[in-house]
Amino acid sequence: MQDDKPTKLILPALNLSTDPEVLIFNINDIKRLRNEHNILGVLTGTLQQYQQQNLFLSVPLKLNPWEVVWLLETKQAILVDSIAYRRSRLGDVIQNTNYEGGLITTPNCDDVKTDLEIASKYEVPVMEYIRKYLSNSSITKDKFSTYYKYYRYLQNQGYFINPGLKFGGDLVIYPGDPL
């Protein structure tokens, strides 16, 4: 049986021209980031029943720039222009859908492009992402590089890493999953 899971994660870059954030909405991708890559990210959504709180957060998962660069550097993911990618997927669905006798039919799976094939057409180079991030941030290129080297070393050692702002630091390091 063929594995349905793509070999690389697709990371959608939102607002690439102004503020290149990477938000993950797919629960399976969030699980995969945590279980396979020790990436925690930060949940930024609210639950419908608890809208005015910050204790129980939900999707999307926001990845910090070091997590994004590490995933790209290790070839675990590709970064795509979210708007162009979504427009293309929508166009393919509209183009490939046929109506026959009140039924919607689609071509066999062998003829359909995979998400990864479509996404690769809209891939954003890592240096462009870093340049856009730095142009909208107070952090310098040298400081970004230094922080990333620390992050990469700790990530490659298998640690789980969270932003440390809540505790007055840059990062909070866990030897195992903090849950």
C-alpha cells in the first residue's frame, strides 16, 4: 500500500511581501512537526467556547523563523507563496471537476497532480524568506544568524525548543516533549 504522507511538509508563507509568517492549519502537519521533528511552534488560535482567554489555544500553529529555516535547510519542507499556491489548487479543482448526471466525477488518482508537485511551482527560496523577515524585524542579520546557529545545534541534538519571552529569555529548551 502506498504511503499517502508526502515526504516534505508544505509551509505556507502568508503576506510574503509585508510580514512573512508561516501558519500551519492542518492538524496532521502539526502532529508531524511535533512527533517527527521536535518542533513545537506556538498555537495562536482561540477555541470557540473560550474566545477571551490565552490558556487553551488552538490552530493555527505559528512557526518562528528559526524553525522554518531549519526545516528548509534539512529538506524536511518546502516554503511556498500561500496565495499563489491556493489559487492554483482552486483552479485545478475547478478545471478537473466534471458534472455527469448530477454526479461530480474526477480523474483517476494517477492523473492528478499531488499537492507537493503543485506547491513546488510556488516555492520561495530560503534567502528571500530571511530577507523579507529581516526587513520587517528589529533583529539584525548577524543576530539572526547567531540565534539560528544556536537553534540548529539544539534542534540537531533532539531538544524541544520554545520561545522564551514568557520567562525573560530567547528560548526555553526541553530535553523531551514538554507535554
